[in-house]
Amino acid sequence: MRSSLKGANVLLFGGSGGIGKALLQSLARAGVASIVVAAHKVSSHDVVGVDISTEVIDVTSLASVQDLARRLSDRDIALVINSAGVNSNESLFSTNAALNARREMEVNCFGLMNVGLSFGPALAARGGGVLMNVLSFLSHASLPPLATYCASKSAAHSLNLSLRAELRPKGVRVCGVYPMAVDTSMSRDQQGPKMSPEMLAQEMVNFLAGDCEDLYPGEALHAYDAWLRDPRGFQAEMLSS
């Protein structure tokens, strides 16, 4: 299921964040016809050469996302990208751990499910399309300072696999994107090298021209290979880092 972006109509969740803004530029350069940016707040977008409209929605509310699907039913959207996400950047034993965990699960996991439930059938009804979810390499291994975030991404990864199993027979390509740390406000407290949002966005757009379902951009591919060879050993290194 290769995907041509030229002239396509795109729906982008989380377009007000660092990854989302970079995706707008990369999608415009790829020649898409229009982009609907769905975010929790209105934001301006400095992108030329493409029709951009904004919708304010709450991904944690199934009713809100379903209402958006009804409003966009005549747009022939071929590509849905969900880059909405939150990260408390706090440990499991922080004062707000329970609140953090609930918020991260609501956005990162239930938000993904709500988007899939609302737009998966719409993509299938048009004869096919792509649903791409930005996950994290931490879907596979836990980093103790980000324990609740990792848990939410692990749950989201599992849901993404289930969405794929349900929608693949209906012609919908469900993709997962698993980057290491990306240089956005969400990773502000993390040390070490970080991938630029622009590089990630371009890898995502390039990836759509193929027919694979999972993208491990940049150094994430090497980390994934190491994890596959020795999951326990890899996790042990994460716990000691």
C-alpha cells in the first residue's frame, strides 16, 4: 500500500507542537493539496503553497473526534497523522505521578484510540488510505525518569497493532513511528542527543512513499536492532542509565 502525497488531503492531529509544525512544512513540499490541522488550541501556520485550515478538538474525547469526522466527511482525506502527545517529564514517585499517568494515558493512548475509531472506518469507506501514529522508541523499553510516559506509549503501541489488524484487510495502512528523543519542548528535560523535528518530519514523509508500516527514524533503527537482539539486556542498560 504505497502512498502518493501529491494532491492528497491530509488531517494532522497535534499540528501546534514542534513535530506537527515541521510536518506541515514537509507535507507542503511534498505537494499535498490541503491540510486540516486539528489541535487543542488555535495556532498560526506560516506555510505557503497549500490550503491549511484549523479545527479545535480534544483528542481525549471520543465525541469531539467523532464530531470532527462528521464535519470532514466530504473532504476525501487520504492521510491521517496523529502527532498529539504529552509528557510530564516526571518520575514514577513524583508528587503528581497519578495525575501525570492519567493525563498521559488520556492523550497518548486513548487519544490514539479515539482517532483510530473515528477515522479508520472513514479511510476504509473511501477505499483505503493511511493512518500514521507518532509513538516513541520508549514504547518498547522503559526509562525510569519517564515511567508513566513510557507506560502510555507502550499501551498506545499495543493499540496501534490492533488497529492495524482490524484495518489492513480494509485497505488502510496503519503506521507507527518510533523516534528516540526529539528536540521539542516535550523533551526539554532530557539529556543527550536529540533528533530535530524537521529531520523526523522529512523521514516520515519519505517513508510514506514506500509500503512499510513501522518507521524507526535516525538512531532509533540501531536501538531497535539492539533491542531485538537482547531485550532484557537492553532494558537493563536503560535502568542503569
